[in-house]
Amino acid sequence: MDTPADIFSWKPEYELGITEIDEQHKVLLATTATLHEALESGVDGEEVQTLIDKILALKAEHFATEERRFHEFNFEGTEEHEKFHQDFSNHVVKMREECGSDVKLFGSKLVNFLTHWFVGHLKGVDSKYVQCFHEHGL
Ligand SMILES: [Fe+2]
Ligand SMILES: [Fe+2]
């Protein structure tokens, strides 16, 4: 895998200043790092599958948290943001199909996709709701 280790470490610049969101982002990144390490150390497919399931559950919970707040706060960028989340989920489904029963291949593709998506989405998309969330007391 060609992913540099540094990409998995949490950086102050990732902090949005909204506790419930920052905590979810941190856990998502840390769990992705755990999957990366598991793949590197050659664990069995079952363990890889467990970590994949955990990441996808965290991802679903996180998107739901953000989207619940969008509706609660009448966030003007709701539609656009939900589209980014949907595109992410669609891409994951496509990757899984492409990998067939090769769970380790899917795991490594997920690690690569998530880490790169994470930074881009956080800085380019999540950052846009910060002001709105702050205005509503978060
Ligand atoms: Fe988001
Ligand atoms: Fe997010």
C-alpha cells in the first residue's frame, strides 16, 4: 500500500470546533488507521471484514448526524452536502462490487479512498456548515 503513515494522524487543521462532529471525525480516521495496520500485519479476512463493517457503520452514523443537524438548522447547503454523502456511499458500493469476495482488496481500497476523501471533504465541504452550526449553538 502506498498510503503514507502521516495521512492517518489527526491534525489541528482538521478541527472544526464542533465537539460532536470532531469526535466522530477522529474515530472515523482512527478506525481507518486500524484497518490499514490490520491489512499491513496480515490478519485474516474475518478480522478485516469486522473492521470494514465498523467503518461503514461509523460513516453511516456520522453522515446521519450531520444531515440531522442540517434539517434541524435549515442549513442552506443541505442538498449539495447530502449529494456528496450519497456519492461517497455509491462509490463504496461500486468498489465492493468490483472486489467481489476479495475482502482484503476491498479493505485496502476503502482505506485509500477514505483517507483521501476525508481530508478533501472535511476541508472543502464540512467546513461550509461550521458557521451555521455555531450560530445554532454548537
Ligand atoms: Fe459531510
Ligand atoms: Fe463529516
